[in-house]
Amino acid sequence: MIEAILALVFGLVIGSFLNVCIYRWPRDLSVVRPRSHCVSCDRMIAGYDNVPVFSFLLLGGRCRYCKAKISLRYPVVELMTGGLFFYFVYTLGATPTALKLCTLSALLVGLIFADLEERILPDELTKGGMALGFVFALFVPTPGNFAQSILWLLNLDLSGRPVWIAESAIGAGLPSAFLWIAGFLYLKLRHREGLGLGDVKLIAMVGAFFGLQGALWTLIAGGVSGSIVGTIYVKATGKDFATYELPFGSFLGAAALALAIWHEALLGV
């Protein structure tokens, strides 16, 4: 339990940093400089006003100086990240698998909210996350047996890390290639972009963490939920189907988060 509580605290801090990334990376701003400041009055935020969740509550959701409203996204991201860290460490213990899922969940939370707000999936999260997925494949098994089947057909008797890395590479490569081709064909047929490269990179990142089966599950679940929710939202608000830009990456990210939480039931691992 102590480890889970520490994970919660660490997750809240990571969530606070994610809020900086969500705001700055889509705008091509540094996450290091300048220090955290109010986006309305540009006053620097003191350390005691930058404590995750608690500062938002104590300040009543407003800047101490200009009284401008602070987006509810800040405490939501912090609580989500902290809660996910707590859950994974509480259920899996302080293990490499828990560390892997905590890392993935933090990346996904950042991507979900960046896409919701700016319709951008920053490369720092997608490409960086894909690289981390390959790193984790060195010491945490990647779910799935597709790579093992291919190696068996090639009469290669391999196990352990080579198989985990191969499964991670296949999971990153095949679904993302399929998604890119689908987006390319849509562009050629409809003469407008229907899918961004950020979505392709996000699926590649998920595949690097969860292999082919996990990436395909995420793609299907995200696509179905995005279609249903998007259709309901467009009809309810009277928007134009032809011009409305659906934050597809947010639905993919939410599906991947669900996969991370229920990976044992969904992937059988």
C-alpha cells in the first residue's frame, strides 16, 4: 500500500508536468522555460500555488493575481494520472509491468487532452512513447504470439527478449501502416485529409507497448467509439459532418487506456 500511495503522489506530479506539455508542445513552446505562469496576466506562479490539485482548490480555480479562471483540465489531468499510477502499482505491485503501464498511461493522458484542445498529437509524446515501448520490450514481455508464429514458420527457435522486441516492432509497424494507407486513400478519393499522421504515430506507440493484438484492439475500439460519439455530438450540436474535425486521437487514447486497465481480460495476459 505504501508503494501505491507513493505512486499516487508521483503521478500527481507527473500530471502537473503533463499539463505544461499539453499547453506548450502543440504551440511549439519549451516546457522548460519560462517557468509556469498565468496565461492571462503572465505573472509567474509561485511554488505554493503550483501544488497539484490542492492549489487549484485553495485558489478556487482562479489565478491569485488577475482572478482569471484556471481550466478544469489541470486538476483533471493530475487526478487521472495520479489515480492510474495508484491503480497499476496497487494491483500489480512495484513491478516492471506496473512501471510500463504507468508510463504508457501518462503518455496517453497527455495525448488525449492535447488532441481534445488543439487537435494535435505532439511528436514528443507519440514518437518518444514509441521509443519507450521498444525499451520496455527489452525487459517486460510484449503481449501476443504473432512474432513467435512467424519465427516458427521461419524455423527460428527463439524466445524471450528477441520475441518481445519482434512483437513490439510488428505491433508498431503493421497497424500504423494500415492506418496510414487508409488515410492516404481517403485523401485521394475525397480530396481532403480525413486522418492525421499523429493518429498513425499514436497507434504505432500503442503497438510498441502492447504488440499487434493490442494495437488492433485499440484501433477497432477507438474507431467504433469515435464514430458513435462523433455522430451523436455532430447531430446534437448541428455541426457539419463534412467539416467537423473529430479528435480521433482522443478516442484511440481512451481505448488504449481501457486496454491498459483491463489488459488481462482483453488480451489474456
